[in-house]
Amino acid sequence: MTQPMIEIEDLSISFGLGKDRVDAVKNVSFTVAPGESYGLVGESGSGKSTILRALAGLNPFWSGHMAITGQKLGAKRPRALRRLVQMVFQDPFGSLHPKHTVDRILSEPLTIHGFDDVETRVRAALDRVGLGPVFRFRYPHQLSGGQRQRVAIARALILEPKVVLLDEPTSALDVSIQAEVLNLLTDLRQQLGLTYVLVSHDLGVVAHMCSRLSIMRTGEVVETASADELSEGRLLHAYSRQLLIASRGYDTAAIAAFGDF
Amino acid sequence: MDKDPILEVEKLNIRFNTPVGEVHAVRDVSFTMGREKLAIVGESGSGKSQTGRAILGLTPGKVTAQKLAFHGQSLLGLAEQQWRRIRGKRIAMVMQDPKYSLNPVMTIGDQLLEAARDIKEGAAARQHALGMLAAVRIRDPERVFRAWPHELSGGMGQRAMIAMMLMAEPELLIADEPTSALDVTVRLQVLAILDDLVKTRHMGLIFISHDLNLVRTFCDRALVMYAGQVLEKLTASELTEAKHPYTRGLLACPPEIDHRRSRLPVLQRDPSWMEPVGS
């Protein structure tokens, strides 16, 4: 068997202590093959973003086992390992520094990681996400939502990562712009051989982007399915099925039958 | 539709003066509505929210219209005092995000009572408020009545806000993306509440949304807006048979669960969509 790109085993994450303790993620396990795109679906509070943040190294307080390309992740990560895992956040208005130009936003990670040829790389990164050189010296407020998200994707890719973590990358965008960004992400994954973990509440986006997915509820994985099983409606757990029905639009009969999970 | 329309809008225009010149945000929008669920759909910047706000006199832009009438009464050039008799009482508005629309330093109950201050007082108002919370299917109205906004989840907060808007039993409710911040199952439950209210209280509902699939299944009619104009008026359930390439493009864009494609079609914007409709 080939070495999985991402291994997660028995991952648990909790916040707070004593009676205020919240178990946000409970014993979650999954593996992602190199070049695969894996989806985490669920409603708010299900723990999907918490897993992503732990994988990205943004939350060191977790227990269990996590590894990227076979290298075990600890509380402290070597810089080379950090470079391999990059993240794109949900809100393109909050995730770019408002007082930094696109040029500075893109060159800062290069400087931190000691890359040479900064200028060439910044130009190439903009070109790769379909933004011309005219965007290089603009500030985020001079860009539309879709353009900002392209800058965020360029920033994630500029360090030549192997894994890109996508946290609701298109939920703040209009559907027409969402289509452009999702197509861009599909192309980049193929061209650069990237591995994606995509978090979304939108089953349509996950069915389109991912080959396998985990459906989460209150910190637990209730079901793991392939994209084929999802699109053919072959989900087993009652909660997953309810989520699928709810995604299809307004239907009074279906809503009356909703259970409390 | 009833013979007596709730709202008549004829050639509504909204303009903003900006340092770089005038922005014509809403151009010649006309529609008439009765006791029904009317959707205004479009992308961000299409003018759908400004249209909704203009009906309540809440847009900061310059509003002109040939006619803007609510039950035959013109809403153009009303004095603030006259607006106060309409806003929140006969026409109410639900905003997108309860986090920013509820007063964080006032309990839900006090906010509900404030909404009905001129109509009911004392124990009667309290009973009315608890009844409204129950009407939006809050299971423990007493607890929510005493709660602070930060103690409620997004879905609960949105329901409390709808209850607040309904305290005065308005004849027209304008809901601006009322469910976009909610999880899918909660979203449908909130919509079911609005649906009930339209049916049982004979209310008109303007539903402003970018989600065409939701509009198709939930609303009666839909106005499709682009660059400030209404490009197309449709029966909501017939949205999939839309003629205009913009509407068709919007319908094709979102990824679908049971119809997977290797690439998503991208909207090809035609400059002619910007030109005045009907000229």
C-alpha cells in the first residue's frame, strides 16, 4: 500500500475544563491518499473546522495520532513540515491583511520560509490563479470577494505545499463566482498533484469536489461515504439522509418529518 | 392575487452620490404584489436589498418612483412621524444575521416588548410575546423570553427576530436573506414558520435571496435582478424554464448532488444585460 498523505487516528479535541468542558471532536479517524480530495460535511458546531485547524497546526491541544506523508505531527512542528500544509479560509474579507498589498501578502510567507526569487514566484502565483500583474500592488479593499479568494489561494500555494486545507472556501461567494473558484481549485489539484481536505456545509460542493467524505455531527463521524454513494442517495445513517433531503430545497412534508439529532 | 394589492411599485430608482460620480443602483423596478411570497433574486450588488430597503424608506440613497404605494397609500415623501406608523407595525423587516441585528445588552423579552410598545402593554404584551415565541416554534418561550442574545444559537436568534417582527402583526414582511446564516435543516424549519404565517395571517412576504433552488421550491413568484434592473419575472416553480440567459446561467452554476460534472459552467456576462430593459 502506498503511503497515505494524511493519517488521522483517534483524534479528540476538547475546549474548557470541568463542567464547562466541550468535546468538540471525538475519536475521529480517516486517511487521505496522495492527490485525493476528501470532504468533511456537517452543520455548525459539528467539529469539522476544528479538525482542519488542528491539522493546520492552529490548535496544538489535541490528542490522538496525526501524520502528514508519514511524518508524525507533534505539538511543535519543524518549519519544513509546516510548509507542506497550507490553508484557505472561509471569509476572504477577514483573512487578508487590510493594510498589506497583494504583493506583501504573497511575499511574506516566502521570506519566512527562506525562498529565493521572491518576485518571480509572486508573479507566477498571481498568474496561476488567473489574476494579472495589475493586481500585484492592490490592497484587499480594491478587490471583489472572488478576487480576494483567488489571492488567498495564491498565498496558500506559493509555498508549494502538498496538502491544502479548504475551510468553506466558497460559501461567502455568489454562485457564479463559486463556480469559477471551484473550477480553479479542480485545475490546480490536477496540475500540481495537490491533496485537499475540504470542509463544507454544502453537500453539492462536496459531491462535486471530493471522492470520499465524512459526515459529522456533534464531534463524531456518523458516516463515511464515497461521492458516488452521496450522489446516488445511498446514505445509511438517518442524520445523513435528513441532511441530504434538506439540501434539496423546501418541502413541507419532509420538514414535518425532521427528527431531532 | 387579490384585487387589492398590498404593494405597488412603479419605476423605482435609487441613486447614490459617491466621490467618483453617481451610482444608479436600482433602475426602473416595477412590480405589484398581494398576499403571496414574492422573491427578489440576484447576485450581490444587483440592487435586491436596496429595493427591499426603499419600501421601508431605509436606503441612504436618493429614491424616486412614479408610484410606491402600500394599500393605496403613497410611501413617497412621508414625514418621519408618518413612517413611524408604518415601519415595524404594518411593514416589518427581518435581516440576515441575528448576531448583528439583536441588541446584545437587552434580553429577548424586553426587545419583543419594545417592538409592540405602542400596541400592547403590561401583562397582555407579555402574553402576546410568549405567544409569538411559541408561534415561531420555540419550545421553551419562558426561557427564551428571559435569555440574552448571546445565549441563543443562530437558529434560535433568527426565530426570536422573526417573532419580534411579528409582534405588531404586520401586513407585509420583508425578509432579506433571512436564512443564509443558518444550517440547512434549521433553515427549512424557519421557512416553514414564515410559510405558515403567510397562510394563517394573510401576510405578504418579500423574500430577498441569492439561492435560486430555495426560491424555486419556497416562493410563489420571482423577480430576477441584475445590475439594478428586473431582467425577468417568473412563477417561482417555473424558474427552471427561465428564458433569460442570466437566469439560466445562475441556475446552471451551482454544483449539484445528484448530477456531477467534471467542470461547472461559468456565467458568461453579456454587456447587453446592462442596457435598459424594454428599450
